[in-house]
Amino acid sequence: MRVVAAEYVSVDGRMQMEDPDGGDEARGGWTAQYWNEELSEMQREQLFASDALLLGRVTYESFAATWPTFTDEQGFAERMNSLPKYVASRSLEGPLEWNATLMQGDAVEAVRKLKDEAGRDLLIYGSGQLVNALVGARLIDEYRLMVHPIILGRGKRLFEDESAKAGLSLVDTQTTATGVATLVLRQTE
């Protein structure tokens, strides 16, 4: 299996705006104004090309609290809810809800084992700490960065770990009518 990280980021590399009041900005509300049918179709294609989701605790808890109630005519919500989910956490205890399995032990080693299984993509949404751990271990095969035309100036950066260096090759780009530039980058050897 390949590991694919699909991330919404600002031009200044922020994936999450810190909001002390816990408003929409803390959950990525800054991306809403850029959402359109093109971005929706890109998200649909990558979700349907995946066999499972790979999530950190924070993203899992946020998604599990909302996604099970969603429905849509295109089948995105049904697919999202039915896919197996592998969750990296040091604080959660199993069993988990929402078709999720807690990865036991070291998350990096657990992902190495998952990659050895037959299948298509393991898709990561959000999950910044997990992404940083996997970058350092060179376990992410492809990055799909949806760069939004906004500078946030503060907040959590996608790539926080200074030791997590990775060579990447740009294999595709697409820009939506709202100005979101999608960069598809692959890990180089």
C-alpha cells in the first residue's frame, strides 16, 4: 500500500489556525471560502482510490464526532464512513468507534507493516503529528497539498519537525477557480 497525505495548507505552510476561543478557525474554517466543485471532485477521487484512512488522534476524534451523521448524493459520506480507519494515539484505548482500529505500539512501525499489505492507498487527512513522524521515517509516498491563497501568519505548520527532511518530485499540479493550487509530490529515493 502507498501512504498518501492530503493536506490543506495556507501559502505560509499553516495547516491549522490557532483560535483561543475555539471558533471555526481552529477547525480549518479559513478554507471554506475556497471550497468549490473542483476541490470536491478531487477529494472524491482520492477517497475512492483509497482502501483505508490513517489518522492521528485529534483528527480521528474530530471526524468520528461528525462524519457518521453526514449523507450526500455522491456517496462520499458513505465511503468515508465505511472505510477502515487506523488511528495513531498514545492516549486512546480501544475499542474505537467509526470502523476504526487503534494502532498498537509505535505508529511508525505500525504504518511500515500496513504498507507491506496488498491494496491501494492509505489516505491521511490532517493528522499533523503523525505526518511529521512519517516524513522523518520516509513512509509517505505521495503528498497532495492543497495550497490555499491565504497567509495566516500564525498557527500550526504542516511540517514542524526540523529533522524530517524529504526529497520530493512534483508530478502534477492543478488550480481551482477559487485559487487553490493542488500540488502532487512524490517521495524521491
